[in-house]
Amino acid sequence: MMLRVLSLIAIALLVSCGQHGGGKVTLLIDWQPEPTYIGLYYAAEQGYFAERGVDIQFENSWGSVQATKAVSVGKYKIATSSGGATILSRNYTDNVVSLLELYPEIPSALYSFQNTPLAKPSDIYGKKVGIYPGSVNTHEFDAFVKANGLDRKKFEVVPISGADIPLLKAGNIDMALNYTEMSANLASTDESLNVNELHLRDFGVRSVGLNLITSSGFLSEGAGVVRGVVEAVKNGYREGCSNRRQAVAAFLKSNASVPKNHAMSGWNKVCDELYSPSIDREASWSRTIKMYSRLGLLKTEVDTADVIR
């Protein structure tokens, strides 16, 4: 609790000493248009950024690892990221910090179709598991295997690229690892597929999920802008979950190719995932750090105070 109070005081001091809003900011979204990010679009449409003096623009990326590296080198000032990518950035920089957790837990889930049962960890035995190489999901899957004492000789990991649903339909893989509000949700909008899901967090994988990051340098130089963005994003998700149809409509104006039923049901899942003020930030990040440390992926010691602001 003391760390949390000190972090809040630090931000308050930075804001009081820095500029109060103002400026054009490109927020890098760590993936392509998905229900995950509807709160951002709702915040923009409702003027939550503008009323804080921030001229916001969005750009899409191809994964949280890429987005985090872009922030670390100063190419972008603010981005969304996964908790895993935020922590692993400490291996090559001390410049990335987390401003806001939107998901206290990862939404990662293995999913399959009706002919492939998936209710317990050992159900992956004898199966081909599709995973995107280079993504943080690979490490989450490693943690899942380790936490559940699974024998790697009894299943096959298949590196995949592109859309995973066609690969499942074609039988190239038996199950895929993705986010519950993304591919698994899109597949579930087709009732004929009868989707099965196994959430990694229910089987020992405890890590912060979606969070908002910036660089230490920009936090100092543009404290007012940072504060404005954080407040706007908070409002966008909170109010967007109170006005779900309006939030989805705002998202679809810029992303008309996304099926409306996928956007709506995915946003419902997002609202179920959102961070609660009652959740201990330090404890959430501490679990994340320990998980990646146990996997042998951290090259340096990391403390929660190094990561959160």
C-alpha cells in the first residue's frame, strides 16, 4: 500500500510541475482492431482526450513486444501492451513504465472446436497446439506447461501466422492460443463451431494483462499530457462499459470491417476483464515478475517500484 501511495504522489508531483495537457499524441495500439480497444475509440469520440488538451491519434501494431520496443526507443510516446512485454522490456531498457492496468489478469485462452474437448490441461495431449511465435503468448504457454507439470513430448506446438480460425477449420491445428475476446470470441459468433475455451489464468498462469505504457523520459517531459491520456482512457473504458452499444458504435465507425456481433460480444468480455480499484497493483505486478523470473526469462532483478507509476 505504501508503494502505491508513493507512486500516486510521484505522478501528482510530476503533473503539478509539468505541462497541463496540450499536444498531439499518437497512441500505439499493440494489435489490430479488436474489441479489446473499444474503450479507446469511445474515449476519443466522447471528447475525453480533447477536453484534457490532448489531440489523440491511434496507430496499430503487430504485438505487444513490438509496441513496447517502439516506446522504449522513443518512436512512440504511449502504447498499450501486455504485462509480460512490459516486464520483459526490463531486459533491454529501464525506460518503460506502466501507467494503468486495464486487465489485472491475462485473457489468454486455448480454444478448440466441438470435436476437440478442452476442459483440463492434459486435454492438449496428442494435439497440435497453434501458437504465434515471438509473441508473449509463447511465454504464457510455457508457464502453463510448467505450472501443470505437462509432458512436452505428449503434444506438438505448431508455429502459426495469419488468422488462426481457418487453420482450426482445416485441421492444421487442433487448438490455438489467443485472447478470449479476440479469435475465440469471433469463432463463438458462429454457433455451428461450438467453441471450447481453457483460460490459462485458471490453471496457474498469473500475470497482468493489458496495460498502458510510456517512457520514463516522456513521463517527466510531458507529465500533463500523460495524465490527460490516462484519465481519458480510464473514462473511455469505464463509461464505455456503462454505454456498451454506443461504445461499440464508436469503434465500428473507424473499423467497419469488424463484424458487429463480434464487437458487441467481445466488448462484453472486455468489460468483465477490467481492472477494479480494489485490486492491489503491487501484488499483481509482483506475481507477473515472479512468473517470468521462474521461467528464467528475466536477466536482471525487477522490483514493482521499477515498473509502475
